[in-house]
Amino acid sequence: MSFQEAVTTVLTQKYADFSGRARRSEYWFFALAAFIVYVVAYGIGAAIGTMIPYYLVALALLVPGLAVGARRLHDTGKSGWLLLIGVIPLIGGIVLLVFFVQDSQPGDNQYGPSPKGAEVAPNANWGQS
């Protein structure tokens, strides 16, 4: 999934969709885009002397951020409720980071079919005639 596809999917098609699964690329590309938008909003807020732009961006990205996080946990076979671990100072963020970087659970799981689908790994048929 490309950067543009990931951001478009999270913000338009699955804005508040907490069901299903999200690939690592979808989660991390959205996280990168959100980080860039946060930095820009913070810079604008600092330039004009108020943090209102930053707070508006944070509010707008709260629901899609939680949704894609829950879907990412579903992809690893974990409950989306594990996002609540993030409220534990320091340890919670580290545990969530470990969960978010894990590879997808192969095949279908209780949260739905694999978002990787029936993709064939590169060079899977290499050397076969």
C-alpha cells in the first residue's frame, strides 16, 4: 500500500471503522502523515501565538488514529481494546509499539480476512518451469 493510498483509506473510507484489519504500511504511513500535519499545525500555532490549529488537528485525527490502531492490533490477532495500554506511562507506549511492528497474522482470524489477501511473495515462483 502506498503512502497516498494509506492516508486516503484511513481518512475517507475507514475514518471511524474499528472493525477489520490494517496492514503495517497502512498504519505507519498514516502515522507519518499525522506526524507531519501535527508539526505543521504546531508551527502555524506558534507563529500566530495560539495553539488552536494544533488542537483542531489533534481533534480531527483522534478518531481515525484510534480506528487504524485498533485495526492494526486486529491484524496481529489482538483486541483493539489493547489500545488502552497506551495510558500506562512509558511502558504502555513501548508495548503498543511492539504490537504495531509485529507482522500480520497469516490467513483469516476472528477479525476478518487478511488484508494481504492472496498476494504471492516476490520470487515465489522463481526457478519453477
